[in-house]
Amino acid sequence: MDDAWEVAGRRFGSRLVVGTGRYRDLPETAAAIEASGAEMVTVAVRRVNLSDTSAPMLQDFVSPDRYTYLPNTAGCHTAQEAVRTLRLAREAGGWNLVKLEVLGPPPFLYPDMAATFEAAAALIGDGFEVMVYCADDPVAAKRLEEMGCVAIMPLGAPIGSGMGVVNPYMIRAIKAQAKVPVLVDAGIGTASEAAFAMELGCDAVLLNSAIAHAGDPVRMARAMKAAVVAGREAFLAGRMPRDYRADASSPMGGMIRP
Amino acid sequence: MEASITVTVNGQEHALPTMASVAALLTRLGLDGRKVAVERNLAIVPRSIWASTPLADGDALEIVAFIGGG
């Protein structure tokens, strides 16, 4: 069954997008991403280590020829930093599809929406195709879409918190009004939560720590792959209605009588 | 003594011969040019002009690459 999704004219069979951070080492990163079945991976942009320029690099283990790199703006707290970072990313890789995230301070690293709007406008004006991490706020989400963002990515819960999708009604509301793909980004902690996000109707799920910080990352990557497929299938199948009363599964006709 | 300039690369000072290019700096640092991007005084230096872009005394450069991230 072909159930691909599209963002900015690019087609993906897998509805799981994974981060490449927080693994023990690059071989573990490569193995987990392979097991996840993801076709798009997020990456960060940082200064090269000039004291050891022969150290292996991410591209040696996670090939940009095989995976679509989605450069992020992790660590940026202002629109200027975010734009500067992604201009460098575009030069390093030649990609214009990017993940914008402008974060507020710890302990929540909540999306700074004023700075996010400012950075999104600058990036779109500069020719980027912006997938945007944002608050679970349907008004803000609609405005980002109207500005020209190519995907809306509300948080399920704070980054790295593993709290799941804490505001499912607003995620559903954001999806219901959107004409571009909606991804739950951040907060997913385990497979059932990824399935739940897909059951809400999201186009895809983006996660990193849930795999990287699992006891066995490769096994969790397989679990997430299955969960996203299961959640998507359940959404398409259409769940049965809820009722607090019972509704017997076995027919009452033909019962034996004393 | 050979004339030299001082540039700052990723926050560290480096002495280079005068007229050194961006390409020469990358070679000197042992970097694989296919995996990095260069910014000079806050402006991107496209890969296509690395060899023809001379560095000047006091230049501030950032050389970045992709690492794992979420």
C-alpha cells in the first residue's frame, strides 16, 4: 500500500523523522537510524573541532546521499542566530529544506514564538523551505502556514521530556485546519505515544531522545517504526465510537435455555 | 621572517602567510572541504570562491559542519 506523504515537493514513504543527536557514538547513531526506517533525519550545525580534524564525521555514518538531511537551529535563541546558522547549513550541504526552532530558556526550552515568526519571515524571504517547530497553538500554527512554512511541527511536550502528547485536542485542531503537513515534534517518550500522535491524524512524527536514550536504542527504533505504521493504519481505519456502557460482542440469539 | 597575518578561526587565533586564501587555510587545518561551510566576517564564502578569496589580517572565520542533533 502506498501511503507516502509529501513536504515541499519531496515524497517520503516513512512517516517517522528522527534526530541524530544524543547517541553514544556514531556507529550507534547509524544503526538506530537504519532500524527506524526513517528517510529524513535532523542534524545540527556546529563549529568543526580544529584540534582533531581527522575525527569521523556524521556524514561518514549517516550518508546525505541516502537520508534527507534536515538542518536545525538547535541552540539558537534569537532569529538572527537561526538565520545565520541555516545559511551556513545551506552552504555546507546545498539544502534549502530546514527545521526552524527558536527556543526560550531552560527548564522548558519552549518555542519562542515571537522570535520564531521573525526568523521564519527572514528564512522564507531568503528562499528556504521552513519546517517549523512551534507551540501547540492553533492561531500561531495557522499564521506560520500563511507566512509560507512548508510544515507545522507543534510540540507534544517539552524537548527531551518524554512526556508524550500532553495536549492532544490542540494537536488535532492544528491538523484539522492545516493544508500543509503537521508533525508532532518533541515530547514522544515511547512507542504508544508515537502511535497516539499518528492516531490524531498527524502526517508524521519527529523524535530523537525516545530512541537515543532508550535502554536499547536500536530496538526502540524498530518499535517506533512499527508504532508509527500502526498509528497511521488505525487513523485511516477509523476507530470505533467510545461509550461508557457495554455493547456485547456475542449475539444473544440462540442461547440454550434450561 | 616571512610576513604574516593573524586571523581568528572558530574563536582561536591562527598566524598565516599573507595572501593565504580560504582554500589554503582549510588545507592547512586538514579539513575535508566537502563537509564544511565557511563564514568570513559574518558573510558566507561560497565553496566556488574559496581558492580566490584572500584572507586579511584580523579576519574572523567560522568553519562549521553537521553533527548529530534533534
